[in-house]
Amino acid sequence: MSVQLVWNNNQEVVEITEELIGTLEKLLEKAAEMEKITDGEVALTFVTDQEIHELNKEYRGIDRPTDVLSFAMNESIDEELDIIYDLGENEAIELPEILGDIIISVETAIAQSKEYGHSIDREIGFLFVHGFLHLLGYDHQDEASEAEMMGKQEKVLAEVGLSR
């Protein structure tokens, strides 16, 4: 399977190949293993700069595009209602934990891969791991937390063969 995505006026082509999908799956497995996550689902969506700009403005109040957004499902709000599944006696339903959504701007990933001098696959992989760590609660608001997050990202990427 191969999906060809065409972005911006330069008609740059990024192929979402079986190989790239396999690499992203390996990255997710390594990052989950490192964080001792044994079960869960993550949704990954590729968008344009315009689409991520709209999401960034709507959900974060930041009026510009970004490279990756993460929307964690395990964050709760006090007013949230509990959902109870009543399946009757002796019936149980096992649902995987939905960790959240990761949204990557391919246009920005292309630009950043050129800026940093590495492949688009490495940049998409980096953004995917970065987004995954955000789903787990990691952040980079100060120097110490940024160093911790960057170290984890680079370790996962190196283990899958996407080091710089």
C-alpha cells in the first residue's frame, strides 16, 4: 500500500508507504515499551498547514500553523459524565485505552526536514514520537522537561534507526 500526498504550490510529494507506516508502528512500540504502556490506541492524521493552523487557533488560541498537535483522551474535566456500559449479567466488554490523537502538518514536516538536513521520514517519525509523549503528559515548558523529552525522543528514534 502506498498513499501519495501532494502539498503546497511546489507540488512536493510525500509518499506514505508501507515502509513508513511500519517505521511509525515500530516507533510507537518502542516508545510505549519505554514508557511501560502495554495497551492503547493512538490515531495519526496528516494535514496541511492551513488545517493545523485552524486547529491550533481553535484549541490552543495560537493563530499560526505548527508542526504537530496532540489531543490526549485521558485528560478529564470536572463536568465530564461517566459512561457506564450495561451489558447484562456475565457479559464484559474489553475496550483498549484510547490515548488520543496526533496531528502532523506534512507541509511543516517537509520544511523542517530540509532545514535540519534529514529525511522526511525522520522528521515525521520525530513528530510522531513527540506527539505520543505529549499524549502521555510530557511537556517542554522549561529546560529540564525539554531535555527529558528530547532525550526520550532521540532514544526511540535511534533504536528504530532514525538517528541524525
